[in-house]
Amino acid sequence: MSLSKRLIDGAKEWLPDSVFLSISHRQKVGRFPNVKSPRTFNEKILHRCLYPDPRFVDLTDKLTVRDYVRRKVGEQYLIPLIADPDHFDEQVFNALPKTFVMKANHGSGFVKIVHDKSETSFAELDRLARQWLVTDFYRVARERHYRTIKPRIFFEELLADSSGSIPADMKVHCFFREGSAKPTIYIAVISDRFGEHSRGDMYDAQWNRLEIAIGHYPRSETPAPRPHNLDELLSVATSLARDFEYVRVDLYAPDDKIYFGELTFTPGAGVFPMRPDVVDYEWGQLMEMKRV
């Protein structure tokens, strides 16, 4: 990284949240946002970053949200929890099974997949866990509801389908209009996310692939087959999203099972480029604003 880039990034750290997000929006989306009267999806998400609903905190925390999922749809949709220790030490490490996933509860990207515990060590995972725990995820993208989440390390079972592959991320965007019984749904499917051939595709609720690009992911050459349990998957997402005008419900569907991943209220922190750009405006019309 060049000296000028380091200086610019360092200066941005001292900017107020609204200015930081506006500059980031300009850099990544290509225009300055209208924060006072947001119209696009990204502008409305940015507004949420600055003025979050108080409910977002517990439902963004990857541990406390489990109670919400349990109440709304049932225990069977939760990834089995191996351990959520107050302190990660060698005793905890020794008790872990051969395969598992280590995560942190207070941000995005804190994921370590372990296919064989003999190929890692307590020291290696402890270094990574300590790095995660001292990361103030709020400072990364100024999503204010992350400020009060107490960082924790936890361990889940490693999900895999019958072929031994890690299932695709099914990111279900749910937009609820006031008075509507059903949401408008878009499904982003990220396959091979942790591999060398990751792909990203967007589908509607009927599993028609759409001409929408997702972040840095290239599209698949051919659409994925419609999941056998698509109706159940959308029912689970709808049940979890019903209390909000918009939320992204992340699910996994290995074989014929469904597991909950997380709830995301501010995807991309309001600075996520959408291609074609008109989608930013179309999704913005779908997303009603709740003043808090």
C-alpha cells in the first residue's frame, strides 16, 4: 500500500460517520448520497447505518439471534452449536471435534473453517481469535448497531452436503410493504464462497435468474437447479423477516435441509455498487423507511 493511500485511510478514520459513509458511497457507488431524503436502496441502507433500529443489535449478534430464530421458526433450523466459551483456551480446543467452524459474533467475515483439527493448532486459532476480538467492527464501515455487541468466539458444526461440499450461501432479500402479507423477494446465491471458483447469481422468488451482478463475484455459466425445498426456504425467510420493512436473511440448504446463517440489516453498509445501477433505484422503491 502506498504512503498516500495509508495517509488517506488514516485520515478517514477521524471523519464523522455521516461524512465517512458519504465519501465511501461516492467512491464505490459513484455518486454522493442523499441522506436526508434517501431514494435508492444504498441510500436507505446508509440511513440505517446512521440511525439503526434498537432491535438490530441483538438480531445482528450471531449468538443472541439464535433465541429469535428458535422462537420464530424452531430449533431445527439452527446450525448445531459446539461451544460458546467465555474464554478460548487449550481445554476448549482439545474438546473440539475433528471438523468445525470457528466464528466471532460481532461482525462479518470472522469465519475459520477447519476440515481437520490435526492440521491446525490451538496457538494458530488463538492468534486468529484474539485478532477478531480486538477488531471494532463498527469502525470498519460505521454501522452503528455493531457498537454495543460484546465480541465472543464460538464454534459450530461444519455444514456439508452429501458430496462433502460446503453449501452455497442463500442470501434472501425480503422487502415488506405495509399491509402486505408477503414480501418481495430476491435471492442472491454465492457458491464456493471459500474456494477458488466462487460465483454470485441473483434469482427471483420463482427461481428465475436475473441480470443482476453481485459485488465482485462473476456469474455462473448456467443457472443453478431450483432447490427442491425452495418453498420451505422462502417460508423460513419470510417468518424471520416479517417484523421488518427490509432484512436480508442468510440461509444454507445442504441437500434437503435448511439452516440459518444470520440476519443482515445493512448489507454493504450502504456503499454496495449494484449492476445495473437502475437496480439501486428499483430496490429503493421497494424499501419503506421507518423513522427511529
